[in-house]
Amino acid sequence: MANHKSAIKRIRQSEARNLRNRTHKSKMKTAIKAVFAAIEEQSADKAQAALKAAIPVIDHVAVKGAVPKKTASRKVSRLTKRVNAFVAGVQA
């Protein structure tokens, strides 16, 4: 257990930050799952709408620092690729 005043404060700050980051990450994961659910439904319009809704959420999480910017960029890129491939397959 921490004995110094600064260490106690650091623990308090870490717990608050951890809680905040956890909520941001949870929102991001929910948005990503919505995209996958739309793909599972075989609905191209819903998939594109879900992707359009998920991208700002992922970017916001990166800006807040809950995930690194490159991680967010990679997630957006992979989701976009998957949705585009799904839409192309449906239209073909």
C-alpha cells in the first residue's frame, strides 16, 4: 500500500483514469459490434450506417487517449475494408 501522499494521489488518479478509459473502450467495442451485427444480418445499408456511426466513436476514443491513435486508425481501416467487401459481395 502507498505511504507517500503523492503515491496515494497517483493511485486515486489512476483509478479515475482507468474507469474513464474503460467506459470509452466499452462504447467503442459496442459500436464495432453493431457493424458486425449489421453484416451478420446481411443488410448492406445497415452495415454502412453502422460504420458511419462507429468511425467518430473510434476517433473520439483515440483523441481521449483510451487507445493509441494508430490502433484506432487500424480498427477504422479494417472495419471499412470489411464493410466495403461485404457491400461489393451483396451487389454482385
